[in-house]
Amino acid sequence: MMLRKCKFFNLLLTFFISFALLAGCGGGGGGGGVVGPLTVVISLVSSTGNPLGDMRCVDAGNMIACRGIPYAEPPVDELRFAVPVINQMWNSGWDGTFRATEFGNKCVQDDGSGSEDCLFLNVFFPKGTEPGDALPVMFWIHGGALIQGEGSLPGYDVPDLVKKGVVVVTINYRLNAFGFLPHPALEDPTGNFGLKDQVLALQWVQDFIENFGGDPTNVTIFGESAGGHSVLSLLVADPVIVGGLFHKAIVQSGSYSPTQTDLATVGYFGLGLPFANVLGTPSTGPCGGTDDAAEIRACLRALTVEEVMDAQNSGPAWAWISPVYAAGTFLPQSISTAITAGNVANVPIMIGSNLNEGSL
């Protein structure tokens, strides 16, 4: 889970493409009204057919790239350390033309760069594709040890995949403490917010990918390193939550530990509680210095990004904040236990290691 990007990304994805094409693919003409030499405008509708608005995307030769699409509300203020919420533009629509020509912010990285306002995705599809063409969808989850990475890294523009006749979606999801801090004072004490970002993005695909010519009934999730670990997590997640969101899975150099963090012991007492105890200000004291859950939440949400990341990087006990499991939650079992018990999504799965994984 340590490798930050796959050196042979395009080569490996070309190999994997036949796996995603099992259900077939289609083609069409059009792809939106051309308004300039480098952009196109497409009209989007909701899952019920109601008009949402127009979106300007990049004409990238044989591929249309719609970049920086906000799938969730910015996870700030009351939404920091909370379950993501669909961006309201997908409920109410928008006026004018939404510009999807630039990538959105990356999520906060281990070095403190990036932004909390980062829940964006990107959609790439063949030029000439029309709504209803039902092309296979490949949903990429980036790696980076759950502490760094983004869906717009060089090499993730995926023209080699798209020219095979698929729609590719790449996403950002919350990292570090912002994505994986468990704490009993939070409304969702298990954390795992980064994984829940991935789930919300998958739900967005179900609701809106037909606008881009994709087939919501033929979605392959795939990821490398921490992205592969995320795929494994989604495969063993509560089927009530993730059922029907994906139909195939590819794990590239993903890994899991037989001693994965459980919530009740290690999650709370080894991660969340000591982490909160080193967060705070000289005037307020540590965020964990009270038994009042509302006060703890307010303290955690009032901190600057720099304060959160300084605390994360101050001690090895929580430097590697990662998904936790607990019965009756989003992750009811560890990956190891779930696989041993056969509690895995009933979908075709491809697992392998990438060439030269871990080399520099």
C-alpha cells in the first residue's frame, strides 16, 4: 500500500481492459454541440429525466474529458469528519454552463498541501458517444497509502483506455485524518469517511453516468496500492450500502493486514482518542479534554488544516490512519476475516501485482 503511483499504468490498464468489456460496448454519433476548437457542451439530465443544465468539457482529440465535477458538498465545517453529502447541484440543477475543463483541488496530503474542498471526479469518454450508448464504465481509485494522491495525477487521463470504448471515472477522496479518523464523539464514530466518499461517487455514477454514454449496470471498480486496498474494502463492505454499485473489481497491488484495526480497541484507544488529546489550542486545551461529545466535535472542526496535519505527523501511533471495522457498521469485518468467511461481493474479481511495484 506504500507505492504512490503505478509506473506502468497505461500498459497495465490496456491489459485489464478486456475484463471490463465482458458485457460489451456500444458507439454512437454526436457527443454534444461543439462550441469551440477545444471544448464541447453536453446537456445533462437527472436519473428521472429532469433537465439539470449544460456542462462544458474538453475536446481532447478522440476523447472528451469532463474534469473537476463536484460530486459532494465540500467536507468542511459541520461536514468535516462526517459522512459525505451529494452536491446540491445534482438535486436542483444549475443556471448557465458549468465549466468542467480543469481538475478540482486535490485532497489534503500528508505534507499539508491540498484542500479540504476536494471531492471532485473526472469523466472521460470516447468522442462521438451519446447518452444511451451503454459503454462499460471503469471507476479508478488512486493509491498513495491513504495519505496522498489524487484522481488527476499524470497518467490518469486514460486515453488508452477510452479508445477501447469505455467510460473512465477517476475520483478524489478524503485522505489522512480527514478521511479516516474514528472517534466516539463523531456522529459517525467509525470514520472511514474516505471510503464513504468512494461510495458516494459510485452512487453518482449510478445516477448520472448515462449522460456520458456509460452503462450503470456495468461498472468495474479498480485501484492500485491503497486504491487496491479500497477495492478490497468495498468488496467486503455492508452489501446493504454497496450492493449494486459495481459489478466487477480489479485489485492492483492491493494488500490487507490480518491484524487490521478494529474500532472498539485499536480504533478508539489507539487512534481517535490519543489523536484528539494532542489537538487543541492553548486557550481551549486538548479537543479530547472533555466528555461532552458536542464540544469535542466543535473543537475538531475548528482546527486549521495545519493543526490537524501537524498532530497527525507528530506521533507514529496515528501517522498511518486507516480504515477500521466493527460489527454492524460500513465495514462489519476485517478484510481477512470476511474473505476467509466468504463474505465478499459476488462479482468477478481480478487480483495481481503491478510490474516493478515498489521500485524507485
